[in-house]
Amino acid sequence: MYYVYRVQDIVRIPPEMFNLPLEKAALRSLREKYEGTIDKDLGLVLAVFDVKVSEEGVIIHGDGATYHETEFCILAFKPLIKEVIEGEIVEITDFGAFVSLGPLDALAHKSQILDDVLMYDGRRGALIGKETKRILEKGDHVRARVIAVSTSMSNKIMRIGVTMRQPFLGKLEWIKEDLERIYGKPKEKKK
């Protein structure tokens, strides 16, 4: 899920940015500080925009920079537990599949893909159901549910776990097949 937060902070404008307009210098400093960082409460910060900066600054003895109060917006990505997502399989390994969620990838462990024993075909780069013969490969589009989100102690890495074992989740073609098996094929409308 994507969020926009309105944030207040003090921004440090270094002397090498004094030649820039104040709002551009503040925007550059804030982007360097925030973009690409992971915050446990906010999620992954993707962008900083709409900066409003106080023209009055403070100089600290021994530091040539100025410090200004700012208010700005942050665009962040924070997956929610139980959220249903759709994405593309970007990598298949012997232990599961990685699903692209846009800014981050999530792991679907092979125990969370099908109610079947999955075999890994390294030459093909695919996971294959032993009894169902269903195949999951790189490039397949899937629907999954977020079941775990964790960040490292240093807030540098966010791990996301997903499942596809619940009804109407999995490879989109599998979902269509399951719906047709339950409800029958849709009838074409006569013109």
C-alpha cells in the first residue's frame, strides 16, 4: 500500500548549496536524507516532495551550514498484513518464488504456493506441482496475500512474505481455471 505523509523536520543546508534557491536546496538535502530509507512506521520512503521551508535559519558554531524548519510530503510504500497484492514472478529458486510488488520483492516460500508438493526444475527455472502439474515460472502474474513484514534492526532491509494457498490466490491462470471448475465456463452473450 502506498501512503503520503506530511512531515516536519529541521533540514541542514550545507554551504555548497547556498547558491541554490532555498526550497531547491532543502528539497535536495531532504531527498538525500530520506529517499531509499526504511522506517518501521512509515515503510520504504520512495519520494520527497512539496517542501515548505522557513526562510529564517539557525547557524551552529563550528558548522558552516544553516538549519531551517521544514514541512514536506513523503511518498512511502508499506505493505500491510492480509493485504492482497498482484505482481509478476521475477525469480524462481529451489525454496520459492520472488514476486515484484513494485519497489520491493516479496518471497512466496514453496510451502505457500500450492497445496501440493513442489519440485524445482533448475534447467527450466520453474516450480512444478507433483500431482497438479501446475507450473510457476519467471514472468507469470500472480495474486497473493501478505502474511509477514519485517525490517532489520538497522532499518536497511524490509522482508515481505506472501502466500498463494488461499482460495482465489495464485497464478492468475490457476484462479481462472478454479473459477471455471466451480461455476462453469462463462456463456458468451448473443448479439
